[in-house]
Amino acid sequence: MTTETTDRPGAIDARPVRHPGRWVAVAFIGLLTAMLVNSFVTNEKWDWGYTFEIMQQKPVIEGLIKGTLLGTVLAMVIGVVLGIVLAIMRMSENVVLRGVAFAYTWFFRSIPRYVLLGLFAVGLGYLYNTFEIGIPFTDIRFFTLDYQNYSSTVWVGGLALGLSEAAYMAEIARAGILSVDNGQGEAAQALGMSPRQTMRRIVLPQAMRVIVPPTGNETIAMVKDTSLFIAAQIIVELYYQATLFGSRSFKVMPGLMAATLWYLIVCTILMIGQSYLEKRFGRGFGVQAPTKRERKVTALLARTGDH
């Protein structure tokens, strides 16, 4: 009887590959960081004390809540809802619906938002003092709105930005819907679901994996786009109110930095929320990289198996 022995290779004395360029880059970045921190600390023109004081002022807080945040929510709600409707219209078999959706997308994607806000606040207010809904060529009116009372409010600004956002959300939603395999819809119809039920229960939930990341980016961009409200003569807004304090005291940077810090805070929170939603709607798709703990357990099991 013979026994076979398997010779195991000895330990490999491997040396990591050196990357001197990386250390040079790290040193350069460290130098720039130190210079930046030194400027923040030693340059009195930054005036961080006054910056934090501006951030806490009541008009600035009201501009943040009633202007920036409310305007963002209003614009994104209009943009998302109308964008999904336009995406469905773009994929409809009806030529008229496809044409209307294409014309809408073409128009609002071609107009800068700054110009669009001016058109809604100043242009429409100049053309129409009131909006009336009724029967044409008669005196019968069902609804009348005095547009001059709303032309310079956050509601009009949010409406203008929302209509613009809908054109972009239509393409985002359409891309998400097209990413779902056609077999999903066919299977749902085989189970007796109507086209509306198929879209709401089968297609859209799966399309969210593709829709959420760009929608999160659009939401963060919308927070910053509310700074364009001044084109509609809307002054209840974060950027305008913060810089107004700086210009009144002849301290420009504290006003700008107060607005910058608030934008950083709001956008950071939105980025965290976007990351959470991406993980939630991305479950079950693809293979995620193992965590550090999982790599340690795998290595331990491998060593145990060798013995």
C-alpha cells in the first residue's frame, strides 16, 4: 500500500508594488489642504462669526424653508408626476399623444430656466391680468384667477421650474420603463392585469432602479436652481436673503458663505437619502462587492479548510 503525499508550496514572500506617484499626489493634496485651512483661519475677511450669524437670521431661515425647500418640493412633485405621464404618452401608439409629448419635451428643454421664470412672472403677468376658464365667445365663466397676486410668489416659481423639470423627468422615466423586459408586461397581461395595473404594479416598481439615481440628481440640482427665483422677482429665497445681509454690511463673503453652507447641508441630506433609496430599489439586481467582514469570514474558512 502506497501513500501519496502532496507537496504544498512554501510561503510566497511577495512584496507590494511601489507607487511613488501616489505619494507625490497625496503630498500635493495635503499641501493644498493646509494652504486652504490656513486661508480660512488667518484671513479675517472670511468673518466666520458673521457668517454663522447670517445663517441664523429669521429672513434667511424663512427663505430656506418657504423659498428653497418649498419651491424644490413643489417643482419636483409637478415634474415627477407630469414627467411619468409624458413618458407614457411618448411610448403610446397614438400619434397625437406622441406628438404632444415630443413637442412639450422639445419646448421646455430648449428654454433656459432663468428665462422661463421671467416669462411666467413678468411675461404672463403683462399679457394676462386675470386667467378665466369658461365657454369661449360667451360671458359664461366658471373660474377666474387674478394672476397679478401670484406672479411673484413661490407657487408660480415652483410651477415654472416644475414644468421645466417634467421635460427631463419624462426622458428619465421613459428610460426606466424601457429598461424593464417586455416579458414582464406580457406575463402580467397573461395573469389578467389591465395595462394600467401592469404599469403601476409591475413595470414602474422595477423601473425605479433606473429612475431613482437620476431623479435624485435632478432633485439636488433643483435645490440649487431655486436661486434663480430672482428672475421672477421672488425674494423669499435663501440665496437672495443671505447675500442681502452681506451687501448691507459691505461683507460680501459672509453672505455668500452663509448661503453656501446651507446649500451644502441640504444637498448632503438629500445625497444620503438618495443613497438609501438606491440600495432599497437595487436589491436583487447584480452582485454586490463583499463587505470587509464577509472577506474576513471567507479567508478564515479557507484557512480552516486547508488544515
